[in-house]
Amino acid sequence: MLAQPNSGAPLIDGFAFAEAGKSLRGLCRVHDFARLRGLVSSDEGELMYEVAGTRDEVGRPALGLKITGTLQLTCQRCLKALPFPLQVEAVLALAESEAEIETRPVVPDEPDWIVGSREMAVGTLLEDEILLAIPFAPRHERCSGDPALKGEGQASPFADLRGLLNRGGRATN
Ligand SMILES: [Zn+2]
């Protein structure tokens, strides 16, 4: 299934855009990202993005992406809304083909590779990077409003000792 391009973000000719050092910026609605929508507690709001044509360290055409804004995630501990400040900066090097990417060794500090084309959906590029930036199990630093969790915070001084005893018990069995 093809990802639905974000209606707020245009198509660009990847290589021409990179070669010419073009840039564009805009706003996109969280609601328009179909995959992201399933991961947020509210799809209200907009994200700011910037795409800049550039070159990577060895001069290959690349796209620099910046995305900022706030996403409403769900805390995996108390299941309440968790505002997540999004701050994405990525450089994507453009390859001519999937085969070209596959023949390249994976180098940790290198930019990610994507297949460039004459019609690249900026919305899809943005959404991929946003999905990579979201924590797998987001949690408040301190959850509030749940009495059970407050109790958990004031742990019994014996809790650790009990844990140790239990472990000891299992070890001798
Ligand atoms: Zn929480």
C-alpha cells in the first residue's frame, strides 16, 4: 500500500532540488499524516518543516530535513496525554536506485540513503523521519493524578530488600 502523501506538502524533483540548493518551508497538519495519526492521542495541530537541497560530505546530492512542533503522544504508564516536543534534523542522501543503496556498505555516521526521483512526496519523507523520532514507549518523567502511581513513588524502604530476598530464595532453590 502506498503511503498517502501529506496534502499540505508538495512533490519535489529530488535531484534537481538538491543540485539547485533549493529550499522550501511550510506547515503540515498532524491530521494529514495517516501513519502518524494512529500513534498520537490527538491529531490537532501543525508541524513546521523545512526541506533544503544540499550535498553530503562527499558531494553527493542530498536533502536536509528539519521538522519542529509538538505531538500529543500517550504516556505508556498512566495512559494520559504526553506532549512531545519534536525536533528532527536529518540529511537524506539521494541514490539513483534501490540497487545502488544495497551495494553500499552501512556506515553509522553517514546520512541515510533514499531513492531519489523526479516526484518525491515531501510529506512521506517528513512522516518517515517523524516516526523514527518518536520514542517507542513514551512516558512522563513523573505521572500525575493517579493515586496508585503516587503510592508507587513513595516506595517502602523494604521494597528493595524484599526484592533481594526473593532473588536469594530463587537462587538457592
Ligand atoms: Zn504518565
